Amino acid sequence: MNTIIKKADSDGVSEAVKLLQNGEIAAIPTETVYGLAANALDPVAIEKIFTAKGRPLDNPLIVHVSGIEMARKLGLEILPLAERLAERFWAGALTMIFRRTAEIIPPEVSRGLDTVAVRAPDNPAALEIIRLCGFPLAAPSANASGSPSPTSAQHVLADLNGKIPLIIDGGECRHGLESTVIAFGGGKIRILRPGAITPEMLSEYAEVIVDDVVFAKAAENPKSPGTAHKHYSPKAHVIAVFAESADNFTKYVDMNKQENDHIIAAPEAPTFFARLRELDALGAERIFIRLPEPEGIGLALYNRIIRAAEFNIIKP
Ligand code: TXA
Ligand code: MG
């Protein structure tokens, strides 16, 4: 298959709509990371996403809508708290998990779960594509499964060239980290994946619990096998360094750094995944990364770093 890249103008948008309406897949820009989209109501199109990415078949997809009105038509239980959050944070980097009340979204999307994850992306081309299609789009990040999420059209091409027909190039993603994923229970908000919508922002609406899975338990129990999937990983080995000060970090790295090792002393959300890909391209053997304070957007970065590092967490 030939993969073409088109700009996110009206021509590109109509090309994407045409493909999606014909049951094909296409990569589209969002404000978080690029997504690999298909008609969320079409099980055959959904399977094409899993094939192109090499995605594990038990990993459910996020359904992208143009707004709350579209979400209300999908046979989901949308509680008043969720309505308020949608009003405040949509279109935006907040994915909410809803219980099904009807089977409008096929089970292929949520891989048999009785819940469906939904968000409205804050990107003009993505919103226009959803509106013109008239149906919601299921879309995981448009990377090969396991590699860092793509924050530019070039990243998508590097991973999926020859496997998808079209990439809509909307430039670099504003946030550069995937959306915050939340679930509801007992009137509380549970964060399953931290992102640009922070616990601090959500706590204005309800009590917020940050799920253990966010910390992958690795910091407390670095030797325990199988408690976390390896994710967001560059080819290089990531070593997450739990340093109390910048000084501490530098001292540790200076003592341990070898040829072909690189450092990220002050990771930042918008460029983090791109930086991992750049260092891979330089042939990095190991990447030492200083863990940020797990607060605000720092929590999302912290989570991505420890997941990329797997159990390589060091306290100098
Ligand atoms: O920012 C984002 O969320 C990007 C853009 C493209 O929207 N998408 C994205 O998708 O990151 P993906 O597939 O890479 O991550 C989706 C996450 C996975 O961790 C998945 O397990 C979780 O959402 N998820 C999806 N449906 C779920 C459900 N019903 N219950 C629990 N978790 C769910
Ligand atoms: Mg992903």
C-alpha cells in the first residue's frame, strides 16, 4: 500500500472523509498525539487499525466525537458529573469511560468491555472530519504498538509507512502526550492515565483518585515482574532517575554515562516523545531521564517515563 501525506486543509479533510466513509483507516492530527482513525460503528474498519499498528487485541480504543451531542447518541450512561466535565474540558484532552446502555458501539471497539472510552479532540481538522463523516471515529495513537506516540506526521510515516493509505499533516501536536483517561465510581473521578487535564483541574468537580496503575508500582517495587506493560518505549534503554536535585542528577549521570548514552535532564511534555525518537535516530544506547515531580502535567510525564523505563528506576 502507498501511504500519502496531505495537509490538513479542505482538500486533505475531504480525502480523509472519503476514505473513512469507505471503511478505510487514516491518520489524523489531534492536540494530544496523532490518531489512527476508523468508523467506530464499523467492526471491519476497526480490525484494520489493530492490524496496521500490531496492537494487542485486548487493548480497547477511544471513540472520538465532535461533542457531547454526538456522545449522547451512542447508547452510554452519561452521568451529570460527566456532562459538567464535558462542558468544561471538551473539546480537549479528557477521555471519559462510560457504561454501555445499548450496543451502538460494536464490541470490537472496547474489546468486549461493558464500557466505552470517549473524547472530543481539540483540533479543527479532526473535528471537521468527524462532523463531515457524521459518525464517531475510533482512534488509538498512530504509532506502531509499543513505540513512542507520534506527535508529527513524520513520526506516523516512520512507523506506519505502507500500512495505511493516508496521513493528514496538521503540524506538531500541542500537548504531545496522550489524553487524561478517567472513570467514574461512587461520585469520584479515578484517573487511569494522566494527561494535560490534571488532577488539580479535575478536583474542582469531584474527589479525584489517581489509580495505582499510573505509578506502575515500579517505584516501590522495582523487581516485581509483570505488574506493568512495557509502553512508549524507544529502542534505547530508558533509565529513570529519581534525583532530589538537578545537581544530584548531573553527578549521577556524569559518573555513569558511557559513549552513546544520552540524557534528558528536564523533560517537557510537548517535546518528550519527539526527543525519544530523535535520540533513537542518533543510535542512543541508554537514555538517562530525570523524573519530574508527579504534580500537574508532571504526573503525566512521570507516568510515561516510568512506563518507558520499565523497571530501570534509580535513586542515586
Ligand atoms: O490522546 C489520546 O487519547 C490519543 C488521541 C489519538 O486521541 N489516543 C490514544 O489512544 O492515546 P490509545 O489507544 O493509544 O490509548 C487509549 C487508552 C488505552 O490505555 C486503553 O486501554 C484505554 O485508553 N481505554 C480505552 N477504552 C477503555 C475502556 N473502555 N476502559 C478502560 N480503558 C480504556
Ligand atoms: Mg497508544
